[in-house]
Amino acid sequence: MSKNLTSRGEDYSKWYNELVVKADLAENSAVRGCMVIKPYGYAIWEKMQAELDRMFKETGHQNAYFPLFVPKSLFEAEEKNAEGFAKECAVVTHYRLQNDPDNEGKLRVDPEAKLEEELVVRPTSEAIIWSTYKGWIQSYRDLPILINQWANVVRWEMRTRLFLRTAEFLWQEGHTAHATKKEALVEAELMNNVYAEFAENFMAIPVIKGLKTESERFAGAVETYCIEALMQDGKALQAGTSHFLGQNFAKAFDVKFTNNEGKLDYVWATSWGVSTRLMGALIMTHSDDKGLVLPPNLAPSQVVIVPIYKTDEQLDVITSKANTIIQDLKAKGVSCKFDSRTTHRPGAKFAQHELQGVPLRIAIGPKDLENGTVELARRDTLTKEIVDMSDLVSKVDNLLKTIQKDLFSKALNFRDSHITEVDDFETFKKVLESKAGFISAHWDGSTETELKIKELTKATIRCIPSDVKNEEGKCVYTGKPSSRRVLFAKAY
């Protein structure tokens, strides 16, 4: 299976596309630009979802659900938001089909069933949610509102890639309302920190926290906080964003409240989200030429046991032992699968589980039973060792923790070795083409310069790092004064 996988060095893009399909994560659907997430891929997304949902609830948020359709008049109420998403909107104009009188057995849109007002299929939910909040908020006693929604959204993409960019994708979107600017800013930064913690501790992906520039902000936001990750091909990927919306949406939908001084004021807002794009980040951060490499915290099965046998009697004895091991591992909180399929040889099973990134593989044969041992193989390092059965459970438990840490350390070392400080534009272009990764350079703060650099190099300012130090310098392109460095990169 993995032998047919294009190597990363040969063609990174082709390697990614093949891996997504061959590892049974997702495939293209009959709907142009949309994907089918297959059970194995969805199991990984469910683990992400469960952990994020736990983190959201621990920070005081509740889940709710809002309509898929947004009346056009609501969508256009906040002008910057509407303008930012207008070209990506799918729009419902009719509500009924009818038999086509000119083509027997076919259907057509009923021309008499035109909607009085078009409905936008949500590309994001600020409009429908803030029109709803207007009825929920009258007093400071009604605040804060801390809502999260798990949903699908549609952004009509013409050039699509599985998980990274599809016309429809799954995500969560938080929408909160606050009595003060300070509270909303604290919320926006808090949720960006939650995303960073999730990415690093759960996905084993190191990220850089920071702010987007004005041209890269979410449409309708006053500030956009972000986490940026670096993929193995040296391109950046925006892994999550959290937006301070100011009072823009409250003013657009006339959401006012009586504050504790008895005065009317507009509500302060945030929104924040991550999507199935994280699946793409996971694949591209850790995987290798043999297939998927999963951090144990995300693997649907952290351990797979493969029996090696010749007779049914041998299989029965191995199965009995494997069931005992599985029970002991489950008692430790380890998810384990016994691959007892009789339709596949052990070698084919090894290849499949390697391709699908199962962190640990245990092989048990008749000789292992005699010796009281098993063969234990790590997916991340592709190493094997013989382990005494009496030590197996503690060994597996410790090794899973080690793999989780090692994957993060490996990705961190790669990321840090691909951050290059540059002070002139010629070097900027050379590094971008030869080494790639993040380029730390001075920028004069103007959108004009930012767009010119993008035009010439296809690199964008990924973020202004939150821990950036004040440092006098000259803009890498214009030579104008600059007080700090920002991070540039080519990006997905």
C-alpha cells in the first residue's frame, strides 16, 4: 500500500493527495469541490471535536445551533463582513422543483417558486447569530453570552484540496457577547490560547501565536488573533483564528443593553473557529513517505494487535491472550484493536496500519506465547523491540506518552530551524525559494508594502508574533523605519 505512495521529496502535493485517499481519510464526492469524510478520517475528527468541546465547556461556553440559511438582508447588514464573503456565497433563489415538460423523467426549477428574498448558505454565522442576540440581550444581567456552534459552512471554492480547502467543510464557531471592550478582548485572546494549547498538547503541532495584519483580518473584525503552523514543505498554515469584533455587529443589528449605570450601550463581540483544515495540518506536520503518522492523543486506535499463526488452533490461543492484553490496556485508558481478519496476511495488515498511522503495533505468534514475549513496533520511528508480556502494559502506556512528546519535539525543531531572520529583499527572495519556512523581517506597517511583497513573492505576513520584541530596523522592501519584525511565509 505505502509502496505506491509518491514520496514527499518527489512531489509533496501529490504525496498529500494520495495519502488522504489511500489512508482512507476522505475522498472527492459527486458534488464538485466537496468531500466525503470516511469513517477513519471522521474518527480522528471526532477525537479533535471531543477534546475541543471539553476545553470550550471548561472555559464556560455552551453549545447551541443556528440556521444554515441567512436571509440576504441580514447577511449584508455588516458591510465589511458581507463584502469579504460575497464572492464565496452559495445562494438559494427557489424553493421547489417540478417535472420538466420538455424532458420526460427529468426535473427543473419551478419558475413560479422564486423566493421573495434570497437565502445565503452560511459561510459564517455572525449575521444570523447577532440578529438572534438582539432578542436575548436587554440588560448587563444578560451578559456575557458564551455560545459555541458545531456546524458545516459553505464557501464556494473553485480550486479545492481535501481538508485544506473545500466548498463545504465542518467547523466550530464561537460567538460571544460582552458588556465591556476589556472583557471581549480577554475572551478573544483566551480562545486563541485554547487553540494553541490544543494544537500543541493534543495534536503535537507547535504554533506561533500572534495578530493578523489589517489586510489579513477576518472581514468585520477589529483585531484577529491567530495560531500559525509550519508544514514539512516549508509552507505556513493558519490553524485557528479568534476575532475581536468590537461593536461592529452590535451596531449593524442594533444590539444594545442597559449597563450597570443605567445607560444604553452597544454590546462588544468576539467570534472564533477552527475547522477540518486541522486534519490537513495533522497530516502534513507528522506524516512520512510510508503514510500517516498520528499522535497517540488523536489515534482512533492507539495500539493494534496482529496475530501471526498458521492454524485455527493457534489463532484461538493467540486471541485469548490478545483479549487479556486488550482488557489490561483499556483499564489504563489505552484504545486497542485486535486485527483478527482472516482475509489478510500479516504483512498486508502491517502495511495498512503503518499507512494509517497507528502509533504502536503488537505482533504475537506461537513462539511469542512460548517465550512470554511480543514484538512491539513504533510507527513514528519504525523501530521494533521484543517486550516481556509482564511488562507490556506499562511499556505501552509510557511509550505512548513518549511518542506524543517526541512528535512535538521533532515538529518544533523543524519549525525553529526554518525561521530565518532577513534584512534585505534579495536575501528574502533567495531564502523563500531555497529554504522556505518563516522569514522574520522588518515591515514598514503599510498595506501597500505588504501587498507589493505578496505580488512579487507570493509570501504573506502570517502574523505579528505576540512575543515579538521591539527592535529598531528598516523595512525589508522599502527601507523605511520599522520597530519590530513580523513573520512572512508562503501559505496554504
